Amino acid sequence: MGSALSAQPWRELPANNQDNLDFVKFYNPRKENVKHLRILLHGPAGAAKSCFINSVDSILRERSTGRALTDAISGSSFTQKYKTYKFEKNPGSFYSFVFNDVMGFEKNANRGVHVEDIKLVLKGHVTEGYKFDPEHQLTEDNPGYKTAPTVEDRVHVVVSVVSAGSVSLITEDVVRKMRDVRLAASEMGIPQLAILTKVDEACPEVKANIKNIYKSKYLKEQVEKFHLLLGIPLNCIFLVKNYDKEFKTDDDISAPILLALKQMIYYGEDYLNSL
């Protein structure tokens, strides 16, 4: 039986994180009247979308945080409301990108967020705090519907989030919903990336040493499977291990997160400048 690791990584991580961290911290949209780049996270329930938001917050604050509530038990969607996560730079000022986390896709058609609601999110029609209703999609006469969204209200980059160990287990229902979102985003010209989370749970060699993340043959296979499933280009799919048990940040855990985040900002900025 061959080694589970390649001799060379199939994607290079930077020798140190400072350049990527500086890029993220000092980024400002060039588009007039836009203060924040909006990144939408979507995917199956339990894919660790909220954990990713917390991980980015932890890196920026250099300590463990838990602002985006996570649920490690139920296996169904924990995020119920449409919420924007800003990252505080100093008291009263924020970094120039935000995340939106939406209710996860469930395998049953009457559970989880409606794909039509996600399409409204993409266009900026969903108000902050709107509670998603699995049984009823948002309509124009609902107080949660924003009739005249600004460019800043719109989504500028869409990120699919899936657990690395469950790529083969995603149900047809969920794949169809994710494809629908991808199609809707494509029609609007919105760029799309993906992150595969929980890489340490999926691969023992990565659990033993996070530096093996882009040497793992198993994880490379999962990236290729996900590429075939949704059609997202291979160079737009990233691997991350979120901060979950750690009390302080670690450069080796932060490196893949910062690499993915930098690309999200790059793609989103290109889209913003095309509007």
C-alpha cells in the first residue's frame, strides 16, 4: 500500500502568514460608496460555516472567539436568521469585508433554507435579522424583504462550505440546491469558491500534522470529487481546519484559512469593480 501523503504539496502555502494577513487587514473596496465586501457562505447543515467565521475572527483578534453560534449536536441547521458578521478592527471601526451565514441546506425539501430565498440574498433583498422559514419562502409583501437594495447589500462572492469527510455523502437533494445557487450566482456574474472543512477529522495524517493538509492524497481526491459534483474549478476549492478546540491561534492552522480568505477577497473585489 502506497503512502497516504504526496512527497510534495499539490498547493503551496506561504512560508509565513504576514503578507496574507496584511492583505486581509488592510483591504478596502475601491468601488465608490461600498464600505464592505460581502461574502456569502452556504452549504449543507453541519458543514462548519459558523466555525469558519469564528476562525477568521480568531485570526484577526489573535485569540479564540465564538461570536457565530455553532451547534455540534443536532446535525440540522443551527443558523436561523440572516445575519451579517463584521470583524472589529478597533472600537467603532471594522475590517472591510463581512460574512453572511444562512440556514444550511437540509436533505428534505421542507427543511432548511429555500433556494429562492438564497437567490434573494444574492440580490440584496433580504433584511438583516430575517428569520428563514423552511415552509414559506420570502415574498415582496414580507417586512423581511428589502425593496431597493444597494450595491453593498448584494453578495459579491459566494462560498460553498462542505465537510471534507462528507463530500461523497452529500444527498442528491442538497447537491441540487447547491447547483441551483451556483447557477443563479453564475447568471449574475458572482464569483464562486469552495472550502472543505474539518480536514483533520477526514484525514489522520493531517490530524497528526496540519502541515500535511496539501500533501494528503485523500483530501486531494475529495477536492476533485467536489469539483465534479458542482463544477467549481479546482483552483477555487480550498482546504481548512477551523479553530474549535484551540485556545490560541497557531500559524499552521491559520495559513490555509488566510489563503482561502485572500482569494475570496480577490474574486469579490474583481466582481465589485465590474458593477
